[in-house]
Amino acid sequence: MLEFSGEERFEQDADRVFAVVTDLGLLAQNIPDLVSYELVSDQRLKCVVRPGFSFLRMTMKTEIDLIGDPATRAADLRVRSQGIGASMEIESRLQVAEAEPGSVLNWSARVVKTTGLVATVSPDLVRAAAEQVIRAGWQRVRERLAAG
């Protein structure tokens, strides 16, 4: 399975960063190729995405579940996506800590399941596409934090 991880540094304090990265309403506004979404609760987001990748041109129904602990500034996310003839599941974990100056966020993500068309795509192609989305996502988080 594919695994990703990294460390992101922010000028803002850890509580502020944690609040932004665990706000599913804000997350929905930053999902690339989003068609529609419904914020079911603070812990569950349902959405429809139409990825712009050449190897994945279909509408995918996606559910994102969040289990966060503000006291420890740690959160787990589980993403399940399903389209016609393809599905995937991703598990992710993040931890935010104070750092001088600002804060540091350590994260990891793992693709735990792929079926159908997604499973037949080269892992290198999937990794390249995922890394592009990840970079863009962290840039949007930085912009959101800078905007206040």
C-alpha cells in the first residue's frame, strides 16, 4: 500500500492550526474537483468529487470521518470513496505541537484499500497525483491561516 508522511511548520499557534485542519467545513471548501458536499456533523463529511486525473475520470461518493482530540491536538481521518468500478480507503493521522516560533504538524496517510480501476493504476502514477494534491492542500491551509 502507498504511504505518505510529512512535517509542516506554521507561524500560528498549535491550537489555531489544529482547529483549522480539523474543521470539516473548511476542508470541504478546499477539496479539489468537489461537486457537492454535506456536513453531516463535526465528525462526518459526505461529498461528491469528480477527480481531474486522466486515470480516474468518474464521480466518486466520498465520506470523511474525523476523530479528533483537542486536548492532545491529535486527529485520525478515514476517507472512503466509491465510484462505478472503483473504490479506495485512506487512513490518516495528524498531530500538532507548539514549536518556536508557531507550531509544527506531523502527518501520515496510508492507502489501505483500492479496488477496481484504481487498483490497476501504476502506484507511481497514483503517488505523483497524490503528492500534487497534498502540496496544494497544505498551501490552502497556509492561506486560510494567514487570512485569519
